[in-house]
Amino acid sequence: MEVDHETRPFILLNWSPLHEIAAKINIHEYPRLAKQWFLREFGSMMLRLDTILRDLWKSEWPVRCAYFLTQGSCKRVKDRSCLYMHEKVKPSDSAKKVSLLIKISSTFCRLTAMHRKRLIDDEFHEKFFRVRRYWLESLLQELIFVSSFEQRSQTMVEAQSKIISANRNPGQGKGLCVLAASIEDLLFHRLGKDFSERNDISSLFEQTQVSQVLDYNVQRRFAGYLMDKLSRSADTQAQLRQLWALRSLEGSIGYPDPSAFRQSLRQFTSQILLVDVRHFLSFHSVTTVFEFFAAYLIIRSCRVAVLLPQSWIDIHLPWFAYIKQSLLAREVSNDDLRIYTASLLELTTCYCQLVSRLDSLPGPVFRLGLHDYQSRLLWQRNMELLALIVVNWGFGSNGMEGFQDVWRRVRQVFFLPFTRGFHLQHTTISELLEQLIKSYRAYEGKDVIKLARKTNGRYAADSQLRKLSVQSVPLAELLIPTASTSYGPSQAVSSNETEAQRSHQIRAAEKIQQFWRSHYPALLAKRAFLETSMGRTYMHVLEICKRNNASTIMRHLLLGNAVELLENIHSMSSTASELQQRAVNLVKSLPQDKFELVDEVRLRVIAIEESLGIVAQTVSTERLEELIKAEGGGRGGGYGEEAQRVFRNVENVLNRVGGDTSKVRRMMEAIEGAG
């Protein structure tokens, strides 16, 4: 190409009609030449784009100082010893970041088809999966909730809903549909290639939460594959029991039986307390699980209203939409209320025990996918979870048995140095509520506390909440399913819909069976052929054609003629080696006067091997690539004349060598018979 920005500010390709050598190129060759140039340059351009995007991303979204985010200041700013960015994340920043990551990830994910067809150069083919995974992991880091310091739950849920909707309706957004498929590939890749490094229980919780970014059918398939993977190894039986306990506890939410729920909760807490603390490196996923059940039990335990953060409302409450009527029921028996309150006590006690053990974790960071993040960002979320439980329990069930013990245990956790819960230390519930509201103000509007009302009755903290400007909303308005929760565990389906779904599944199964009955014999024959010497040669030549973008004519010539010639050369070389070895063995058993006959045989065999070596060079990989380039460039007219001439010459040589081989074999048989 030519670029001259002074005389003409454009790029002039060699086959452009405006180019001076264009007269030598057939006009019908322009599309093919343009395609070849594009595929040759495209891989390196995308790799350069990846490098540039990474540099720009690091400058646009640098790592922020965890001290500044959590405390509002950093002691090391004055002497400039802190190299991190000292700036809060605005809600608009979070939305912009997720939007850009979706666009970048979609761009690279849409290259998957070109990669699978090996249409781009080898360097791109080798680095593609690493590039795609880097951006997918960066996106998932924003779609998995860790802390409101840098994330906004509403933005995260909206992005998840877009991906799920595109997955269910591919025509609405091709880029997002391909993105969803790539996330699904990565999800199952983690269970395959990365399973030995990511089989601790917190990583499994995280991957289960990643599956919620995708369609419900993918979630079910992933859950089944995960259970099957764990059951196949003796080393992961503990994780299998823990996941089964979690599944049982989640399933018990859909049934109005508080005793069964409490029994499932006890099984889950007893299993989770047996986990080695080193398996909690992805502790944000464990926090999400405890937040989910805490939200459920807080709503169940209250009669008038509950205090919930916006992040819980966005992430957890949509999952309760399918039991909305049960949660909003005004009449709750004292026995049921006592069981739900006792369950919340056991859940809080278990969480306090887990948090107290985290001091022995190595390093000041937790792990999210392939990345690390500062533990300070998660500790405030952990402490706020405990504070929310105490505040809701304190104002709603202050007289219930066991509250004072849990309150004392929570305050002990606040005093632990590594939990950094000093800002939540208090002596009364009202004081804790005020400290909790101040704690959420550090999120710069990305997360706030709201009062969700079940009824219009009087709430114990109404006056204090009005002074603190806490918004009050009906709980019924918050129990709305999102795209990811539209398939609830107990979603009612009509009998007609069920019958239609079954008949559709039967027809789909029948079509799949018909397809495999007609294609499976051919598939077996193809696999058997590829295992033969001829099949391996065929794949070798086919790889050469793909790598060099061979035309249709050249591909037919090479796969038809070159494969047969290469196989004949290989067969004749083996025959020559066999004859040479037989001649050597004859020397040991023949009398000395017969040695001249054996020498003549060996000389003829050597001549055959030399001829085969010459023709082997003629159809070597390098020579075949030269033939493809010569024909593809238009110098051979595009009909493979040069290749046909070369193949005819090779065939003539092989015919002559075949005759010589037959003569040598008859001579060998005569000598053996005479001996």
C-alpha cells in the first residue's frame, strides 16, 4: 500500500483501480486480493488493538487506593509514596466502565468464528484465547458484586439482563449473543482446564454466581455438570456435600415450612464451618450467599418494615418474587416467627465464626477470577451485613431470645483489628443505625439504605430514619423479577404450556436421532480414514491449503493429486528400505561369489532412494506453498497449470521408480532362490 498524506490523504492499495499497476490485474481478482490482504493484516491489527486498549484502560481506569475509598483519605499522599489513584468512583463512572467492557469484549468474542476456521495468521491464532479471556475476565469482574465502592448494583443487574435477553433472543443483539456464548465457554473451561486450581468452595460459589449472568437453561446445565465433576473425584467430596447443602437450603425457600428451612440451614452451616480457611480466597462469593439468606430471614422475621441496602434490593430480592405473596403475608404465627428468628441467629453466629477465622489468610488481598482486590473493600461489606442483621433484629425483635448473645458476638467482631469495623462500634441500636447510614454514604450514591415496608404500621425507628433522610418504599414494589430471575424455582406453568414444551422436546429429540442415524456411519468412516497413513497425509495437505488461503481449484488439485503422490512416495520409500535390509541380511548367508549380485541390488536400491528423495523435495511443504502462492497471485492463470505440470513430472518419475523396484524385487527373489 502507499500513503502520502501531503498529496493525497488516503491509503492506496496495490490492486486499487487508481494504482499504476492495476492494469496488470484482472478486475475480477479485486475481491479475492482484498480478502487475502485483509486476512493477512487483520490478525496483527487486532493484536495491536488489544495492546493499545490495555494501555488506554490502565490510564482511564487505574487502580484506586483502598485506604482512600474506605476512609476518605490516605496518609501516604503527602509524601507521594502511594502510587494508586485517590478519587472516588461516581455512579456514572461505573455505568461507563461496564458499557465499554461489554463493547470491547463483544468485539473480540465476534472473532471466535474466524479463529476456529483458522482464517487469520498463526500469531493471532495462538494468542486469541488469551486475549479474549483477558477481556471476559475483566467484564466478569464487574458483573460479580464485590463492593459498592467501585461498583453499582443497578448497573450490574442491567448489564446482566441485557446479556440474558440477547441470549434468549439472538436476533435482538448479535454482539451480546456472541458475548453470552463466550462467557458460557469460559464458565465451562474453568470447570475443565482450571478445575484443579479452582475447586475450593468459595471459587465454586463464585462460578455458580457467574452462571447467573446467563440463561436459566445454562445455569441448570452448569449446575449438573459441576455436581457430576465433583462426584467423580474422591478429593472433592467435601465440596460436593457443601454444594448439596446449599442447593437444599435454596430449595427450601419455596416451601412454607420454617422447620424444614431451619433443618436445611443447620446442615449448611455445619458443612461450611468445616471448610479450611485457605479455601476462602474468593470470600465475596460466600458473603453473597449469606446476604441472600439474611435478606430472606430478615423479611420473614419482621411484621412492619425492614432496612435493606439498594444492593440487596437489586441482587437478592428479585429471586424472592416467586414467593411474593408468602413474604407479604401479614399474619405470621408466633411459632413460625420464632423459628425464622432462631434461624437468623444461627446464620449470624456461623458468619461471625467464619469472619473471625479470616485473619489467617495469606496476604491482604482476596481473589476475583484471575484478579486480586484489596481486602479492605470487602471488609466493610462484611461488617455492614452484620450491622444490618443487628439493626433489623434490634428494632423488630428486640425481645426475642438469643438477641443479646448475637449482638455481643457481632460487637466482638467489630473490635477485631483485621475486620476494620471500628466505624461501626456502638453501645445502642440507635447509635449503630446512625453509624450504618454514615457508612453507606461513603459509596457516593451507588448504594443507600432504604426502609421497605410490609404494612403501613408504625416502625420503631421511624423518627430517627426521617432525620437521617432514609427513603421509605413498599416492599411489594421491590419484589419484581429481573431477566436472570424470570425462571423461579417454583414458577407456575400451565398444563397447556407444559404439554407444548414436552411435545416440542420430543420432536427435537426425534430430529436429533434422525440426524445422528444418517450422519454417524459417515462420521465413523471419516474417523477411521483419518487414523490411516493416507488420512494423516490428507490432513497435512489440508492444513497447508488453509494456512495459505488456497483457491478452490488448487485445493482440489492438492487434495486429489498431492495426497496420492505423497502417499505413493511414502509407500515406495518403505519398500526400498525393506529391500535394502533384505540385501544386508543376504550377505550374512550367501557365499562370497554371490556378493557382486548383492552389490548390484544395493546400488539399484540406492538409486531408487535418491530418485524418491528428489521427488519428495518436489512435493514438500515449502514447494506446495510456493505453488499455491504462484497460482493465487494470478501468474499461473488461476487454473493450476504449474501444479499440474509438477504433479505429472512426479507421477512419471514414480512410474519409472515403480518399474525399477519390481526389477530389484525379482533380482532379490532370484538370489534368495539360488542361495
